[in-house]
Amino acid sequence: MTDKQKRDEIFNTVWRACDTFRGVIDPGQYKDYILTMLFVKYISDIRKSKLAEYEKKYKGDTVRIERALSRERFIVPEVEIRDKEDKVEDRFMATFESLFDRRERSNIGELINILLEHIEDVNKAKLHNVFRNIDFNSEANLGQTRQRNARLRHLLEDFAALDLRPEHVGHMDIVGDVYEYLIARFAATAGKKAGEFYTPAAVSETLAQLVAPKPGDRICDPTCGSGSLLIRAARQVGSNDFSLFGQEMNGSTWALCKMNMFLHEVDAARIEWEDTIRHPLLVNGDALMKFDVVIANPPFSLDKWGQEIAADDRYNRFKRGIPPRSKGDWAFIMHMLATAVEGKGRVGVVVPHGVLFRGGQEGKVREAVIQENLLDAVVGIPANLFYGAGIPAALLVFDKARKTHGKNKVLFIDASREYEQGTNQNLLRQQDIDKIVNTYRNKKVIDKYSYLASYAEIEENEFNLNIPRYVDTFGPEPEIDIAAVQKEIKDIEKDLKKIQDRMDGYLKELGFVK
């Protein structure tokens, strides 16, 4: 079986399991249950595989087997449930198989919660709080007891068909890829909420290639969502010589990101749960941590982003000016610039077009950033690429190495007209991504596609970065053949006269006209 067939097999099995929740709860919620159960099945199957390996290796020596299992990536504990009189009511290993064997129990939702709690407790360094926002016994989300139990039983029966043991799926990146693909499919059905946890793969890939992470780089996403952008940036390195950092404000999305990292075997990733602007947690003492690459798709034009704390910000992130309360785009950009390593840090960010030209405080901040020679490129991408947001967007690339080179030119790329039109969403094709990246890396000037603008030109445009000011996409108006147009008009008039005469004949036959 090929890798693609294995991926498809896992994906189709899990996607069928989603039928348990469709029409019952919002896709933005049921993704948490589905992806959490996938994670439980994953660590259970890994344990099953390792147990068989160690039983063979140590010839049934229980002590040595348990010692070896305790050194694995995740420890699977024993669960002991006691009654009101403190007598042991039930005892089982915290595995998927234990849940499946108990799927007919009237308290199956409670048992799943208990199992998750035990797994989290014994793996605190990795899983602390990861399952805190997931409640498999929720009446509000999953219905009253009889309905809830039926849904959870169906869910367990669907997942029982999966085999995620390494010897079956091969390299475990296949499971990670399926996890990301599922997140993408959930995003497609989540409407406006999709932007809270997912950046389309083609956009993530483009931005990751533009910032070009190198071996040894520390890579950070301060609004990391479910972590797909970080994963794609890491893949650009071409080896395991990187470190990942992220921060996410939404608790359930943060949990998805943590699981995403583990399923891609990036166990050392540091992912924090808090508001990046108000409470940045990626710090060293009293200073922000610094990164070689900072990459993000922040929420577009976020209202109430934290303006109230900006003037007294202890990290001096808003020294260029404070963005308006209802538009937090430049606040996130300034945070990213503040966390990029001086003299070499690279920053890539997805923004709405308003960031390029809005005036007021945003205009002043934009002017200051350009005057500091930080902006390297502005890339316009097609509209309707993002789930739940049809507006066009742009990619901004900043490079702190530019500060030592004087007033460099800024590359403008208009890639907004090159894409594949989909039924509900447009798509960047591989050829479109390649063209953007090659144009940027080689600083190419291509007619009606890209332009290198000098500082003087940008200054003349009052630091307005609206792409049409620099990339002329207008073609010459086609010449009009006056004689041909006149002939066409006369032919139309003749046809119209014939139709009118025929109509008059019909009306006379019907007696409406004498």
C-alpha cells in the first residue's frame, strides 16, 4: 500500500466518524472530539506496538517491559475508579481498547473524560491542560444521556477500524498529515470561525518559502492556531535542526496545536496558551525571546486587540505608534518585528489590504517601518483563498538584515490574478507558488506582475503600499473598428424589425390589433 493509500484509508475512516456529530453540533466544536479521539487512538496504537516489541525483546520480563514503556514519548497509565466507599469499582489501562470494551456503559462519556485526565496527569510536561476544554460528557454539546451514549458508542466503533501502529502506517508523518488534512476539512465547513484555527495550505506554503528557514533557526508563530503554518515552515529547513515556538489565545485551538506537534513528532515545540499582545509568554526574564524566523496569519483587523495596554507596554513594542482600537493588524506586525533577531531576523505575515494604505495612526506606523528599511516585499494574493473570508489579502516580508544596507528597494508582486477558481474557494496552484517565490528570491521585475520600487518612489506615494501604485496591470484598450460596429448595429436593427413585424402578425391573428 502506498503512502497516499494509507493516508486516504485513515482519512476516510475518521471522516466517516464525523457523521456521528453532523447536524448535532457545530463543526467548529466537533473537530475537538474527533481530533482528540484520533490522538488517543494514536498513542494507544504506539503503545500496543512497543509492548509487542518489548515482550519479544525481554521474553516476558514484566519489570523490564514496564521500565522500557516508561521511557517512551507518552506514558499510558492504569486507571482505577473507586466507588463512594472507596472500593475499586473498575481498573483498566488508559487505552482506546479499554474505552471500546466499555462502549456500552451508561457512563461512557465520563469514562472518556477520566481516561484523558489520567493521560494528561502522567504526561504533564507535554500534555498539561491539553484536554481541559474537551468534555465528552457534555449534555449541552452531545445531548442527553441516551443520545450522548449512542453517539460516543458509534464514535468508538468507527475509530476501532483504524490501525495507526508504525508497522502498518510506516513513517508517522502520515498520521500528522491526516490530522492537518482533517483540520482543513473542518475549516471548510466552519464558516467564519475557520480563520481562528486554520491557514490554507497553499498560503502557508508560500509564506514559509518566502521566509526560507535555515538549519538551526528558531521559528515562531505568535498567533499559531492549530500549528499548520509552523509545521510547514519547519519542513523548509530540510532536517530536524530547528526549534518551534508559538502562542495561541483560544484554548481548544491551542490544544489542537499541541496535538498537531506531537503527531508530527515535534515534541520539543514550545506552544503557549495566552493573549500574545496583552500577555506574551515567550520571554526571557524581562525581555521578549528572539527568533530567526517569525511567521503568522493574525486575525484580520481585530477589534479590542489590547490598545489599552500599548502606551505602557513593558517591551516597548509600540514605539512607532499605537494602532487604532478597532484595527489590530499593525499591533501584531510590531510584535513580530520586536521578536525577530536584530541584524538577521526574517518576518512573514498575512494581512488584509487595508494594512497597505489606511491612514491615521496606521499610516504613521507604516511610514516608520519603511523608513527603518525593514520592509522587503509586498505580495498581493487572490481573493477568496481563506475559509469564511472572501476579501483579498497580501503577504508582507520584512528582513532585519536590510538595516545595514541603506535604503533598499521594496519588491511588489501582484499575484492576485493567477489561481485556480474553485466552487466555493479559490486555490493557489503549485505553479503560482513557484512563480511568487522565484520572483521574490531573484528580485525579478516582470511586466504587469512585479516591480522593484525605490524608497524615493514609496516616499512620493506618501508611504502608501497599495500594489497598483507600483505594478501596472492595465493593458492597452483594444482598437475599435468603427465600420464593423456600424455594420453590427444595422444587422441588429434589421433583425429587430423582422421580430417586430412577426409580433404584429401574431397580435392581429389574436384580434388584439386591427
